[in-house]
Amino acid sequence: MKVLKNIELVDLAVRYKDCLILGDLHLGFEESLRKEGILLPRSQFKKIISRLDKIVDKTKPKKIIINGDIKDEFGRISDQEWSDILTFIDHYSEKAELIFIKGNHDAILSIVAKKKNINVKERIEIDDISIIHGDKLFKDLKKTIIMSHEHPAISFKERHDEKFKCFLVGKYKSHDLLVLPSFNPLIEGSDVTKEQFLSPYLKNIENFTIYVVQDKIYNFGKVKEI
């Protein structure tokens, strides 16, 4: 499904020309949960790779851009993060140029990334598009902004105990703004109709359009209409 100018929603990612963009992998999330006493099998990495492989096979990008929060823990790099990040880099560097954008969980990501000669960038620009994580403000952004960070999702009265990942498309000042859902299957996200966002780019989203991700992409209209 195409939105904005030549930007296509593909499952939990977006494609622009030869670039595939996704965010919030939160690799190592199971180990973070284990430290909180929540025990889960470490199966999410395989699910992430399987889902992303299908998208890559379909879109055949020359560049794969991970828009922040590649890892999960804030102040350290867990054993699982070391293993998953290095394996991820090895796997996708063979398929396309791999680019990491720094998220708020990625303060020390470069320690791992430099082992594979991957630079961690604050932001990148492609044509008239700025790709940023979304946790802090930048000046001189392009006409269109693609961000992640907030893990948008939505629930409905009929199924209030279940959330569905979604994209948000709207405006930030004079910019077009697209918000990516989390790519990690364990992170359902923040309900766009109920929860307050932390990003400075999302102060008022009532006129944003919701695109829900299921077996395909569904346009659910404006936030204020839900």
C-alpha cells in the first residue's frame, strides 16, 4: 500500500525506492524480561529473521535501514544482544547495505556494530526524506519524516484485550510524518487512542491516519474517528 510520496507500506516495514526501513527490533528483549522474572523461550530472534526475510525477498532492497532501538537494554550489552546483533549483521550484510540509526536504547550499540564495520548514525537523509528515531528533536529536517520509537498500536471495543500494530501517517508542523510500528513480535505497542506519547513529534495525533498491519495493510481512517 502506497502512502505519502512513493513510500510503500510492506508488512511492518516501509519501502522507498531501493531502501527498506523498519524500526525497534529490541534484540535481546527476552533476556531483559528474564531479569524481571519473566521467563520466555528465546525464539523471537528467529521470528524476526523469518518475517524480515520474507519482506526482503519480496522487495529486494539495496539498503536495509534499521531506525533505532536495535538492542533493548539501556546501559549495557547483554550476552543475547551481542549474539543476536552480530548474527543479524552477518545475515543481512550479505543481502544489502545495512544502516543503523541510533535509538534511545542504543547508546553503546556502536561497541558491537563496529566489530562488523557498521556505523551507527544519528539520522540519514534520502532525497526529501529524513529518517530519525524520534526520541529527540532535529533541525533542518526534510519535507517527509520517517520515525519509529513509539511502537504505535490500536485496540478496539470488541477486542479490547488485544492490540494490533499499526503505522501512523500525519503532520508534524509543515512536514509529512510517518511512524513505524515495532518489528519485535513481543512488543505490541502503545494504543494510539489511549496512551500519551513521549516523542516531541507526536503532540496531537487526532488527524493522523491509522494503517493496521494484519494479513495485509488496512486503512482504518483518522485517530479521532476511532
